Amino acid sequence: MESCIFCKIIGGEVSSEKITETDNFLVFRDMNEKAPGHSLVVPKTHIKSFLEMDRELYGEFMEVTKAATEKIMKDYKHESFNLIINDGEAAGQVVSHLHLHIIPRNVGDGYKICP
Ligand SMILES: [Zn+2]
């Protein structure tokens, strides 16, 4: 999708700080980070919802999320993390391209996540 910011990042039209990638997923730093190391896991094909992902990709999705989270915890020396998907407008999805937030957390950081 031409106007999608994540597709532009995947295509290299917009620069990003890459954490890791696989054949079907890219993980990069969120430009509006809530904490140092806050990153997004996105499929390289443009789909909007977690429910639209091809069945064979779910395993790879979890594997790349785990590998990226481990790297971020180590590199940025965080204690904890949230993994969040805002799926759909009512859930707060702003970019219509599936993305999972890896949000590093530390005690007392004061970041309020949606219930
Ligand atoms: Zn897209």
C-alpha cells in the first residue's frame, strides 16, 4: 500500500533503526518511542489485522518477537517489557498495518498502558 508508513520502511523509502528481521518480518525502533528500545514487529506484507496473517506465519511471528525482545532487554538493560497489539480503531490502532509493540519497562517508569 503506497501511503503506508510501515510499507515505506520495509521498502527502504523511509529509514529506520533495524533491530532484526526474518524472511517475513521486520523489527525496528518506534519513531515515537515510549522508552529507549521501544520497537515494532511488522509483517513485510501489508495486512491490517492479527487475524489476517497467514497461518504458517504465526510461529515465525512469535520467534522473531522473542529474539527481538531478548536483544532489546540486553542492549537497553531493561527489567521488564509489555508486548501489545492494538488491533482495530477502537483498540487504538493508528497505522493500518499489523504491528506488535515491544515496550521495555522499568519499575517506576510511569508509563500507563491501555487496559
Ligand atoms: Zn503497510
